[in-house]
Amino acid sequence: MLDIVDVQRENAALRAELTATQAVLAEKDAQLQRILNTLGWRLLSTYGRFKYGVLLPALGFLNVYPHQF
């Protein structure tokens, strides 16, 4: 049978694990934001919107590029 001390010990261990996991998540989020804020990412993102929104549909309309995306 678990007594109160064991439950408190388990609770403390789980809180420590949660804190460590939150720290890792914060680091990953910061890393992702650094990547998304780079000039290269912004240029590729703009190019992708242009390519799939304008270029490929226009080429498909002109029958230069088969419309298969």
C-alpha cells in the first residue's frame, strides 16, 4: 500500500520530469523560431507560394507542364 510519503515522492519526481520536458520543449521552440525567422526560410516560403500558387497553374494552363500536383 502506498502511503503519503511515497505519493509525495512520486509527485515530486513527476514534477521534476515535467519541468525538464518543458525546458526541452522551450529550447526546441526557440530553435524553430530562429529557423523560421531567417532570410533563407522567408525566401523559400515566398518562392513556394509563388511556385504552387502562380507558376505551376500557369504552366499547366499553357500545357507546358502537366498539372499533376
